[in-house]
Amino acid sequence: MKTPITLKITGSDTRPASSRTTDGMNRALHLAFTILTLGNTTSVGASTVLPDVTACEAARRYSESNGGQAMVVMLDGKIVFEAYGNGGSKDRGQTLASGTKSFVGVAAMAAVEDGLLKLDDPVCATLTEWKADPPKSQITYRQLLTLTSGLLPGEQGAAIRSPSWKEIIAKPMAGKPGDQFEYGAYHLIAFCEALQRKLGNETFEAYLKRRVLDPVGIAVEWKGRCADGQPQVGGGVHMTARDWAQLGQFVLNKGEWNGQQIIRADLFDLLKQGTPQNPAYGLTWWLKADVSDSIITTIPILQRDMGDIVKSDWLPDDLFLAAGAGKQRLYIIPSMKLVVVRQGDLQNSRSFSDAEFLSRLLRGAGKGDTPAEKPVSDTRPSAPTAGMGDAFSRRLDADGNGTVSKA
């Protein structure tokens, strides 16, 4: 017999105001209760189900066996599962690596709303040194954000050591604007240099904090900086898993937070517009999209890290994510009202597979598993308190305050 779980649910509700009717809240609380009742699943489609405790545990075991240090699952604006292992903890900020890039896309939407720029305007109107360079004079803000600008994308290891912003925008072109997708930080550094010049007395870092981070109540630490002290916007952020999940919820809410529209909702649809050069990459966010083999063979990252996502025949079509080295992941699935963070050790996460992790979470099984089986052996200590020590903590609640009691 399943043991019922009684939830004490308090705190602010981060869902859009349109969802916060009495009936909607009752349905959300009922759904949270269902998910937190051991053994239940709630079907949302032919291939996927909303994750229950068993599925979350299976995903957690798989992640930790592949270097995972943090996992947070948010459903409908509430934390329903949280786990830490391998040295991770609730208060420990971890590198996002290239997951940092997606902050630039959100800041760009704020800049569009504030009238600072239009996506298809030429950047050379602000980076005036580009006017004398015919290829660079054609680059638009959209091309910088979709990594199709033709700029030199950046050297390996640039997340740790990178030239100054002005040095980067002076580097030679690697291709023609709009002709190819080249993954790297330099496109986004050029974007931020242009935006910072438009801001005048305010830095990009301060603008991001004022327009996005502070209103949503999250903090970042820029541990990666360029030679001039500017933030390395392609990979320099460290932050906690909870705060990253909160950013994901803000994006899922299309810019609304605690009843206030921080950034205009329609602008968030622009983040999910891919390009012919890479349909699986929007404005700094990775997308679940159909990509032809001819494109995949020209983009190395689609053959490696992102291959699991683009080649999947079962993942929800509206899945999009921020992703970084060490398999740092912020998954967002609007149709399921789901936000999932996975953070991991840079060296020990190389074998982590998005498809295997998400299969355990959303289908209850991984490769070779059935839903009734344990997909990955649990290597943690078997003592009764093993799940609550310094090395690992887990919460199953609807508001993230750790209050869960068995009836």
C-alpha cells in the first residue's frame, strides 16, 4: 500500500497570473500531490509522463553515476525534487560553462523591449570600427545571438582565459555573415560590447543584474572574465542549481515573475527561432528541432553533445535548453510545465547522455531498462540518513522549503 504524503505548501507562486485562478491552483496542487505519491505517474502524451518519485530517483542515480552533483525538478513553478551528490550542495555555486550563453539571449530581449536595439539592425552603427570592414559591416544583432555572424568563434579554453572584448571584436572574420553556424563565445562578446556602448554609463553586467537577475531574485558569480575584466559571457557564470532553475521558470513564464511582467512575453518566442544554418539553435538557446544529416555533419557539437536531443524521436517537440561543458543542463518543457536542472563535474560527466537521463525522468526507463527496474545501481551509503548528509540532500515538496511530512 502506498503511503500518502501530506504537503505544507506556502510561499510565492511564480506562474503567470493567467494560470493562478482558484481552479488552476487546485489542479496544480492535486498534480503536485500525485507526483509526490510514491509509484504514481501522470500521462501527458504517448511517449512521456510527468516524473514521479521513482522516475526522479532513477534519473538522479543515473546522473550521479556520471558525475552529477545537483538536480532540481520544478513543476508548475514549484520545486518537487531536489538532490545533491558527489560534492554538490544546495548552496554551492557551480560553473554553467556554455550554459552562461543563454543569459545573453534573455538580456537581449530586455534590450529590444527597452528600445536599445532591433535584432536585424547592423551592429556597425554602434561598433563603428566595423563600418570600414565590408563583411563585418553586414553583421546583425540576430546573427551574433544565433552564432551565424561569421566572426571567429573563439579559441578552445576561452572560458578560462580570453582576450579583451575590444581585442575580440577586432579579430578577423572566419566566414560570411549568415552563411554558417560556428559555436563559440566571441559572437556573444561582440553583442555585449555593442550593447554596453549603447548603455553608456551602465555596464552589460549591471544591466543584466538590474533587468533580469534582481527582479527574479537570483544571483550569479562571474568567475570567468576576459583580459580586461569584463565578464566572459560565453562561459563565465557560476550559480546554484536552484537559482538556475529559477531562471528557467522565468523563461518558461515568458518574462513574468510574481505577477509582474519583467520582459514582454512575446519576445521570448524569438529565443526559440532557429536558423537554416542550424535549426537546433535559437537566440542563445538549444532547441529540439529536426536537423538534416547534411547540417549535422558540418557542426561538430551536433555530432556530440547535442546529438541526443536533435536525433530523438520521442522527446517533446517544445523542449529547449541551456547547455554547457560537464553536461550542465537547464531543460525547459513548456507543454509539461517542467524545468529541470542538472549540474555535474567537468571531468566525470563525459559519459552523461541527455537521452538516457531524460528517458529515466520522462519515460521511467533508460536503455535496456523497464520502468519497474532500477536503471542504475545506487552507490551511495545505505545508512538511513545517507540521503540527508552533507554530501547529499533531497527534498520532495511543492514550494522548496523542505517541509514534507508523512500522514
